[in-house]
Amino acid sequence: MNTVISALALDYPPEKLSVYLSDDGGSFITLYAIKEAHEFAKSWIPFCREYGIKTRCPEAYFSLLAEDERLLWSDQFKVEEENIKSKYEIFKKNVENVGEKDENNCAQMDRPPCVEILHDNRKDEENNEDKNKMPMLVYVSRERRPSYPHRYKAGALNALLRVSGIISNAPYVLVLDCDMYCNDPTSARQAMCFHLDPHMSRSLAFVQYPQIFYNVSKNDIYDGQARSAYTIGFSYGCMLESSFTGYLLHCKGWTSVYLYPKRPCFMGCTTIDMKDAMVQLMKWNSELIKVGLSKFSPLTYGVSRMSILQSMCYGYFNLQPLLSVALLLYAIVPQLCLINGTALYPKVSSPWFGVFSVVYLSSLCQHLYEVLSTGGTLRTFWNEQRMWFIKSVSGSLFGCLDAIMKRIGIQKANLRLTNKAVDKEKLEKYEKGRFNFQGAAMFTVPLIILGILNLVCFFGGLRRVILENNIEVMFGQVFLSSFHLLLSYPILQGLIPSKRKRN
């Protein structure tokens, strides 16, 4: 409900703003929670407007994330803040108490539609103070029948569009996931600056925001803080509805803007364990491959509708899961050749060794520059290198297999939800920089096999190199195998403690 509350508190004319909540599970707890959130917002919104609070998500405001906003205020402010905090705690407790009963959490997959206007700003009194005015708030639970395709998230979004077209009929739409919140009250105004610009408004389809996560640890061991854009959209045919719609809009000649202000406009929640990270990655990669090999492939459909450079970028984005095959070969073939004494790369004294070195080092330098130029550190660089390898030979590889099975009809498409609930034990391991492989047995199988294979081949090959004194010839493979060992270290570190715990 923090997503809804932060959206209601946006610094935007309330008579021009409507907030819709899509409950695709049709559960009682969601309807109850939004009603409670509406009551709390009646106190929260005036408080934020009166004191110019920037962090308008109550959960974030009362945490360490907004500690600087609560300094050097008057005694009256502190009294009102305590009053608001007590109301927020009551609101959370009421929702949690109702949610403890299993019957209130049941999703109804066979149900009629339900649309309820919880607050109609068209009926607000004219003499009502500006700080007390609220945007329209609407609860929507679309009709679901087992015999009809529901089109997953894209279908839910399109249902919201149809409902909003009847109730408020606004020309602009902002879409937020349930694990996100508005971090800057001026975010909507910032986006509207582009939409209302006469020089670009006619061709502008959407404004993109970077994905920024509030729960990323200092180590960020799962490489959750991606430096990519967040798009909105509602096209069918792909469960990555945002990326797919953005791609189709660009194919039709529409343009977009990438907005990356100093203060993040929106904040989200990233995964904090290996299982959720791999499930999410497998889902994404499966759908990316599906688009890349379909009739909408950027290399066939897109190349005739956009610039070659843009179609190549989309092509790389959609087909990058196939890199998992190349990395799998790099993790197997050089190691086996090392233990057998077969040279694959030029010897150190060869000019071609310099070419290989320049290409490899330039790639690392480019990645390092991207990390440092966006506020990252050397630790961030190393974690991204490590997770790129781990993700490629696990989540990306299974994503490719999943796409192939769907293509030949062995497996049907299904929506895999990522768990966003915070587990204290998982959070402690994540904050300490320790990998948590609990529940990720399927994804760790190739990692364990490759780790053991690389370990045996490295020491066996190193022994052979020392005995035959041919380090100049085998240096490339020794270096590659040792680098893979460093990348595989968290696999061994994460699995050994868990094995002791089971014993």
C-alpha cells in the first residue's frame, strides 16, 4: 500500500490526478488494505504538503532512508510527526491482523469484475483547503474466468486503461509495480515537461526512468542495481510487456526520453537471494529469446523500421541470453585442453597474444569505466563480473532451455512471480555479502559441475605445465582457469556452510 500512498501524495494538482490499483488476485485483504490506506492518506498527505516532505512513502520516511529530513525541525513538527507515525503503525497493524487469516489472502481466479471508487475528487468541496485535497482513488479487480486467456500483467494493465478511460479519461499514464514507490514528489511534473514540450511532444511515446533499488546492500552481490531504463507498456505476445511495447513503439516511429535526475524519481525492491534472482532472470531471458526468434525479431522486423544501430542494440538485448552457450563452452573446453596439454591460445611471445590481450583488457576497461562513471566502486565491478558468469551459466542457460521447450510445445507459458517478502535470515546473509543458495538447487547444478571440473583441471593442468615447463605456451589457459576459480569461489563458500547445517 506504500506504492498507492506515495502516488496519492505526488506534487501534482489533485483534481488532475487519479490513482488506480489493480488487484489481479481479487483477494479480500487487498481491498481492505487500500481502504485503510485511504484513511491514513487523509492525514499523511496534508502533513507532507505542510512541511514539504520529499520522501512521501511512509515506510521509507520512517526508516533510515529519510533520516536527514527529520533534522532541525520545530517542536510542533515533532509532535505532529509522532502523531502520524502512531497512525501509520495502527494502519499496518490492522492490515497485518486481517492478513493473518488464510481466508482473507485467497486469490479468486474465477470471479466477476469489481470496480470501487474509494475517493471521488470531483465531489470535493470547493472550500476545502488545498493541502487536504486528495486525488481520485479507484480499486479495480478485473473479471477472470478459467476458460478465457487473461494475458497476465498486460491484460491487467489494459483493463485499467479501459476503466480509467470511462472514469477519468486522462491523456497520460504512469505505471508503478507493487514493489515500487514514488521517491520524488515532483517526478510526474518532471516527466510532463517532456510531454508538453512542443518540439518533441508529437513523437514522444514515453519517458524512461532508471531502475533504482532501495534495498541494495553495499556489496550488491547479486548485481541487482542494473544501469538500465524502465519503460511502460501493455502489448500482448510477451510477458515482458514493458520492454516489448517500448520496442514496438520505437518500430512505429515513436521516440522516448531517458530521465535520470540526481534524486531518483522512483525506488524499487530487488531480490536478496539466489533463488529469486535466478527465477527472475530465467523468466526475463526466456521471454527475450522468444521475441528475438519471433517474427518481431529486431534483426528482421526491426531493421526495416528503425535505424540499423537501434535495431542492433535491440538485437543484442533480445539475443544476449545465447551468450550462455558461449560461456558454457569457455568454462569447459579450455579447462579440458589444459589438463590434456593442448594449447588453444597463442604463446606469450607471439604477436597474436598481444591482440588477444588488448581485446580482453579493453572489454574489462570499458566495463570498469561504466561502473565508475555511474557511481560504482571496484567492488561493484568485481561483483558484476562474477554475477555475469554465474547468471549466464545458470539462469540465462535455463531461460534459453525454457524458451526452446515453449517453442516446441513441451511447456506452456506461465507467470513466475518473484518473492518480494523480506526474510530476516536472508537479509542478514545479503548484507554480509554471503550468497544464499537455499531453494536454488536446480540452478546450482551446472555451477557445481563447472566449479569441480575447473578445480580439477586447474591443478591437474598446472602440475603438467610445471613438469613440462611450457608456461609460455599454456599461459592463456592457466590464466583463464584461475580466473574461473575466483569467479566460482562464492559457489563453494555458499554451499559448504549449508551442507554443515543440514548435517
